[in-house]
Amino acid sequence: MCFSYSVNLQGKTIPTDLNISSANNSHQLGFFFNGFDHPNLPIISKIGETEIAQWGIIPKWIKSNHEAVEISNKTLNARIESIENKPSFSEAWKNNPCLILASGFFEWQHRNNNKNPFYIFPKNNEVLLFGGIFSDWFDPINSKWMRSYSIITKEANSLMAEIHNTKKRMPLIIPHHLAKEWMLGDYKQRFLLSKENSENYLTAHEVDPRLNSPKNNRNEAWAIQKYIPPQTTLF
DNA sequence: CCAGACGTTGTT
DNA sequence: GTCTGG
DNA sequence: CCAGACGTTGTT
DNA sequence: GTCTGG
């Protein structure tokens, strides 16, 4: 799963064949975004531009704002194994691929009955691209269309299985050299791309356990800084 | 056949 | 709109 | 889709 | 085996 990530894009490279001049500074940037807050964050839904969309896809057939909130709390992620057959995802999966711009993401390691947060990020200075899907929904209260997205997840690779050691899932990461193909291929090609292994691409370090409490303001630099846990006593 | 769900796996 | 559960 | 019925209309 | 109800 992937329920929180960071977006610090300044100075990060974007694949040149996506024809995007730079990671736009006008986008909302931050160290820690919680999916259940449904933040508006930058995605690429069309080659040549970035835009803002809301995290938690809302399918077209949703009728009310109340239903929209309910469903979007359950569509932060979409499992690649079943995405094609889920009513909430199938249409977007076939027609609306997108890339989500990030700098890293968070997972919790269960260790000694505690939950320890880790920050996972690319070894180089690239923008991290999650593979995702988007949808447009007409908001009847505000009388306007809004765009929303889901991050696709897959089985954890060995690095991620050590960190996310309970559910053993991870976000689908699209390597830069396959980004254009992700956007332009059909869903069968995208399914093949989802098998790509990002094993040597990522690294991780433990971060401050203050991330465990939503009462803390986690959207600060400490959220992604390396944290050395106190030495555990052996007795 | 119809009513009800539609989703993932939290740190709630 | 489409799928699932009963 | 699966579990359960699957029948008619007494004068018992 | 096939229909019906849920």
C-alpha cells in the first residue's frame, strides 16, 4: 500500500520525452501528504503538461458528494492484480493512465511490537514516478468537473518486503525510460510494464517515529530525515 | 433476478 | 455503469 | 451464482 | 436436469 508520500520536485529531473520543461514550482510541494486528507497534488495525465488532481479516484457513476467521499477513502490505491475487473477502476485503467510526481514515500516496519516509519526514495536525484489512473467526476454541489487519481500497487520487491513486512505491497514505480510508453501504450502494454522490477532503483532509511501521530505537523523537513533508533536493550 | 456494493489495508 | 452476493 | 425446489387445488 | 428465489 501507499498512503503517504512526499513531493519535493525542485531540481529533480523529469524524463525529457514527456516534454515537460521542469517540475513546476507553482505546484503544491511538501514533505508528507496523507492520502486520507485527499490532497491535491501534481500528476501527468497528458504528455507535455503537469496538473493538480485529488488523491482518491472517484468513478464517473458516483452520484453524490457523500458517496464521493466514501469511495475516495477506499481508492487511494488500486491493486494491479485486480484493477481490470473492479468497477471503480476498470474504465480508468483502460483509458486514463497517469504518472504521479513524487520525491519519496513512506511505509511502516513492524518490529518489536512497534510500528517504525521508513522513507523510501530513488538513489539518484530523479523525480519518482508512480504509475496510476485518473478519472473526471462532475461535482454536483460546486457544479464543476474535478479530476482524481489512484496509485497502483503491486507485490513488494525484496527491499520493500523488509520494510513493509506485514502487507508486503509497494507502489508501482515507472522508470524514466518507460514513462512515455506508460502514457501512450494500451492497457495490455501497461500491464507488462507493471512487472518491471525497481529493485536497484530505490533506497530507504528509517525516519522519526513522530510520524506515527497525526497530531504532529508531519509536513516538515524532519519527516524525511534519517533517524537512528535508540539502541534496544537485549534483556 | 434484484439489491447492494463498488476498496485498500493506517498512524483512524 | 458493472459486478457480486444471496 | 448457488441452494433448493421440483405440485395441485379433495371428499383426508 | 431445470427452474426459482434470494
